[in-house]
Amino acid sequence: MKKTLLSIITFTLISCQTVSSEREIGYHPNTDPDVANTGWYLGTDTAIDVVLGLDKVWKNWDYEAMRPFFADSVRITTSRGERFTTADAYFDDMKKRDYNNFSWELLSIYSVDIKPNVGGEHVQAYFKNIWKDSLGNDKTSNSQESYYVVDGKVVWLDQFSQRPIRE
């Protein structure tokens, strides 16, 4: 009798659990038909690897090696509010600036898929920026970059930064 009762309770508990995708991580407020009744999903290493690969060549300021990471119709918005619609236009702007005393450290990176039926993933990367000011003092700040990666290419990139904390 105890075994039967235990089996019934176990079966009831198991059957009451909702089935969800192992990648689903939360509520999705978008009511568009292509994402209705879906949640946010964990992204994949594939999209993260695109951003990690870009970061690796970016640290060397190798514009030729950076170009293949961007889609032809890329949209880049800098933390200064400037918008570029080609990688080359963005690179041309970067070449005008002095980055000799500037470096960064990638602190964290993750990817989410907010439209699992459409494709593409949103990769979020957080950085610690390090540079010397005009007096030679070390300065640090934080920044975030938001990438939309589709088929191994960055389709858009939005940059956000925090000014150095005053001490």
C-alpha cells in the first residue's frame, strides 16, 4: 500500500511540472507573433566566440582583421552618440583618435536569444577601460557593448560607457 501511495504521489508531482526548453531563462514581454509564448533563451558559445574573436584582433587595432567580423550593413552607435553604417566608416573615425595609452580588460560576456524563432543572438560584453590622462595619472572606467550577431557577423553594435569614478 505504501509503495502504491508513494508511486501515485511521485507520478502526480512529475506530471504537474511544466515542460520548458533547457535554454529558456525568463519572461519575454514581446507580443509579436513570432515570439508569442516564448521566453528569453540562453545564447550559444558560437555568438560569444564571434565577439571574443573580434575583441582579440581589436586589441591589436588590426582593422583588416576586424572587418570580416562585421556585416556589410552593420549599424554601430558609439558611446559618444555617433552612428556609422559601415565598418570602414567606423574604422576611419577610430584612426583619428589617439589610443596609445588606452587598453581594456573583458570582465564578463554572455548571450541571450530574444527571438528564438528568427535567429541571431544578443551578446553583452562588459569591460574595464584603462588609460593615462594628460598628467600621466592612471584612469579607469567601465563600459558595456551590446552586439547583435547573426550568422557569425555583427549586425549592430551599441557602446555604452561610464565616466571615471571621482575619488
